Amino acid sequence: MANIKEIARISGVSVTTVSRVLNNHPYVSDDKRNAVLNTIEQLNYRRNMNAVHLITGRTKSVAVIMPLIRIYYFSIIMEGLAQEALLAQYRLVLCQTNYRPEEELKVLEMLRNKEIDGVVIVSTSLKPEVIEEYTAYGPIVTCQNSGESRFSSVYIEHYAAFRHGLQYLADKGYRSIGYCDGRKHGSSSSIRQSAFRDFHRESGLPLHEEWMIFDCLNEEHGAALLHRLSAMEERPEAIIVAGDHVAAALMIEAGKQGIRIPEDLAVIGFDNQPIGKLLGLTTIDNKLFEMGAAAFQTIHEQIHGDGGSQPVHRKLDYELIERSSV
Amino acid sequence: MANIKEIARISGVSVTTVSRVLNNHPYVSDDKRNAVLNTIEQLNYRRNMNAVHLITGRTKSVAVIMPLIRIYYFSIIMEGLAQEALLAQYRLVLCQTNYRPEEELKVLEMLRNKEIDGVVIVSTSLKPEVIEEYTAYGPIVTCQNSGESRFSSVYIEHYAAFRHGLQYLADKGYRSIGYCDGRKHGSSSSIRQSAFRDFHRESGLPLHEEWMIFDCLNEEHGAALLHRLSAMEERPEAIIVAGDHVAAALMIEAGKQGIRIPEDLAVIGFDNQPIGKLLGLTTIDNKLFEMGAAAFQTIHEQIHGDGGSQPVHRKLDYELIERSSV
DNA sequence: TTGTAGGCGTTATCAG
DNA sequence: CTGATAACGCCTACAA
């Protein structure tokens, strides 16, 4: 493989000049520039980027930590990230960790290794303290509210969004409200649980523990959810579901069972997924694409900031989209 | 930042010994190993992987070219790729190219640059001849049948799968069959078009050009598709739809319009998506997860083969899943 | 505008 | 088992 030295020799110039041409630096005569360009063309030369990475200390690539890429929630964020990365000419290293903390840690180690210039954490099993230890090695952005942490974050307020949904149901006259979520112990799930309890305490509406249902991750769970509701002695009039795909499944199953939406059961979902739109599902759009895009922009700014840049906490707005399921 | 030299100095050994410890090589006395391990611990040292990449000529990372990560089809393949990459301790660089050939080329250039050890192309706008030029720089695997090309491929036979679906409909007694696909000029779409025409020619069933419908990419298009069918003077009894999400939308819209499935319109889809399962959609499962996994395994084998390894062409089986929409 | 020389942080080679 | 020393391929003061 040809290297810069050989290009220099053949072109009759120094390696410095070749490097200058390669990097579009000024102060190279047209003669020499063309000579260099010619031999590059002739030898079909390409820079070895690993050498560039070594000496510059940067790789123009950013790692993304997410549990499962096939989940709508994550894939949309990824799309936003990828769009911005493309614009900025950055590489995105997708690290699908399956919620395994040890894998997430490995990614943070890559930052120390200088393999990547920054990390975007979309969902994490790691404690903030652990993440903070790595801020010394490069910018880190999470897609969750991280409070006053030393790393940046781009987020929507899940608490407010969830309460907004609950209040919307209450305003519509529903007096008994159920709640369905994915992993019970996920961080955003915990926030929603608090919101749910706080709302009931403050509003005085009755709260049945039975109406809080977890581990509803996919469409099958959504269908099962309907049956579970049907089987209850006292069924809530409305339900708020984290994830439109689950809510959609619930609605479809309801249709099969002759349960009318919203007359017999009102439903409100999250994520504004296409299937929900089709079904007329009222939902809270948490702007996933925008979140991904903003996360990349943030990390990009931090990388190009002069190192001493302070962590940024960027709140995005959610939006309640009214359709016909409430 | 501490480097290997400093570790060596402080531990009272040579850099070679440190390197040996780092790489778990044999022939290091326990004494020295411990001494090295200690100072590594003390200084909180980590290898600079860029230096390793430079000298070894490898990066343990593979790029993935796909147009849009949020599409179910691609995200599942990505999940399969990511699972295997995790097992093999490889990094995956996701390059979302939006079908732009120039971006796809950039990724192939990364292979020359030594930034990555291999490329998985899930869908491409590039001509096989162009891709072949890059096989000199590292292994390339496509997720489409590439015939006798110099790069490897992992694929299902879209032609056979599609004809299988058509034959299934014919066997069930349907005499007029429509066809709906995404991008008209996509490579796998072209294959399905051939299959559709060939099938009609050979079976003698009537083919209306009007029954071949394109640009059905998402759920809204699926709903619109139903209306388009309804408006036809002569409507097909059955339709085969590339993409369960589109087929599902069609079914849901049919439900709203009082069109019975399969009595008024039989539907068969592709991809075996969760929403289709819920709706009882008969579909052809093209084993996307397995394809991703197999693609990674293939590239991994090629990377670790002794360079001169021949391209592999691996055909995966599809599976017709009978439910109640036919 | 150009070139020389040193350095980035490892691993590989080869002689002890 | 251990250690000098030479790569790997490039960028960048600094000097001219």
C-alpha cells in the first residue's frame, strides 16, 4: 500500500506538501498540488485514517447506546441521530446493549480508548455517577433528564407529559383511569409511576393497584391487556398506555371483542406511531426524531467546543395529539 | 495521558512486556505481570486503540449501509447484525444513506481508508460492478442475491417467495390478484414485478396493469390503497402486498369500510410483522433477523479467513405463515 | 511557499 | 522469559 512518503517521492515534493494537499491547506503552488494530485490518482492512493486518528486524537465518530434497535421508540431516535451525523460527516457506532450494564460500560470505555469522540446514551441501566466518571474523556449526552449532572441531556419531561395525558382524560370526564407500561423498573417508567400516583393523590380520583399494569412491551401484550381489563370486576373507563403499538393492539383486540373505543374504554398512547394514527389513537408525541437530531447536535457542539464547555440540558416539547380514542 | 512507555518505566520493565500483559500473551513472569497490572491500575491507564488500529491494520468494526433505520424491514436486520456483532465483540457503524449512492460510496471508501474491516450492504443503489471494485480492500456482504459477483451475499429468493405467495392465492381459488409494492424501481421490487408477470403469463390468470400499484411505503399509503381498490370498476379478489405494515393498514381500513377480509378481499403480506400477526394477516416471513445475523457471521468469517477466501452466497429459507386473511 | 525532523502509542521482530 | 528497536502512516512545529 502506498503511503504519503511514496506519494511525496514520486511527485518530487516533501511529505508536508502532500499532507497539505490532502488537507486542503493553503500555501501550495498549483504546480506541486497538481503533481501530487496526479500521483495520488495514479497510485490510487487513500489516506490511512487510523494514522490520522492516532495523531489528531479524534475519529469523527460517535457511539450510540440503545437497548434494542427494532423498538419504534429507539429506531426513530436513531434516525434523527443518523440524519444529523450524515450532515456533519460523522460516523455513528450503534451499540445495541440489550439493557446490559456491562455492555454499556464497554462503550464508555471506548471513549477512554479514543475510539470515539463522544457517546449518546438513549436509555441506560447505568447510574449517573458511573456516567459522570467518563465525562473526563469526552462529551456524553443522554436522552433522559439527568438533572444537574456533569453530562448533557436532551429530553422531554416524561412526568409532565404523563400528567398532561391524565389530566386530559380527567377533563374529558373519565373518573377511573388505568395505566400500562413496559418494563416496570425502567427509569422513565418510574417517573410515569410517580406521575400516576401523584395525579391520583392530588385529583382525588380512585386508584386501584390492579389498574397499574406492567411488562407490556409488544403487540401481543397489548392484546392480552384488553383481556385482562375485560376480566376485571371493576374496569377503568380509560387507560393510558406507554407505547402506541401496545395501545393499537389493545384497540384492535377491543374491536374484535365488541368493546367500543372510547365509549366503553378510552385510550391514550405515547410516541405517535403510524399505526396509532391509522386507528385514530389519541397520543402524546414525544418528538423522537427531533430528540435524536438534537442529541447529535449537542454532542457535536460539545466536541467542537473548546473542551471546557459546560453540560447542556435541553428540554424538548411534547405534543398531545387529539384523535378519536378519547 | 499515560502511555505504554510510562507504564513500562514505572513498572521497571520494557514496553514489550507491557504490551504482552495488555494482550494476554504468555511468557511473562507473574512478578512483572503484577507489577505492570498494578501501575496500570494506579495510573488508570487505557490503551489508545487508534495506535492499535494503525499497527494491526484492523479496527474490529464493520459498517452497515441501509437507507432508513426506522423501516421495520431494516431495523430487524440491524438487530440481527447487532446481536452477532455483540457476540463477536465487533463495532457496527450504521450508515443511513437515504438511498443516496454518493453516501454509499463514501462508506465503501472507508474500507479503503482502513476505518472499517468490512461492509454489510442491506440495500443499495450501487451497481454490482462498483461494489466489486472495493472487494480488493476488504470483505463485502450484501443482503440481496448478487448472483456470481465477487462479493458475498445472504439472501432469500424474492422471486420464489413472491411466486409462492401468488400460487398460494391461486390454489385457494382466487382468480384475480393485485400487487402492491414500495419503490417501483428498487431492486427487489423489480424482481417481484417479474415474478408477478411471469406468474400471470404461466398461469393464464388475467393481469390488469391497474392492479400493480407502487409507492406504498407506509400505513397511510396502505389505507389509501384500499380506497383505490374500492374505486376500481373491476377489483381483484386478492392482493399481495410487500410489507405487512401496509397490508395491515389496508385491513384496518377495510374493516372501517365494511369490506370483509378475506371474503371480499384476500390479503397476503411480507415480513411477518407483529401488527400483522395481531390482525391475522397471512404473510411470508423472510427471516429478517436471521438474515442480519447470517450477514454478520459471513463477514466475520471473511475477515478472519486468510484473505483469499472466496465469496459466499448463502440462501436463506422464507416461510409462508398461514393465518386468516386468505 | 517548501522541507526536515520529531512524535502520536502501539505491536512486531529478533536477538539475547 | 525479556528487551531494544524498528515499523505503522500521518501531522505539524520549526526552520529555511
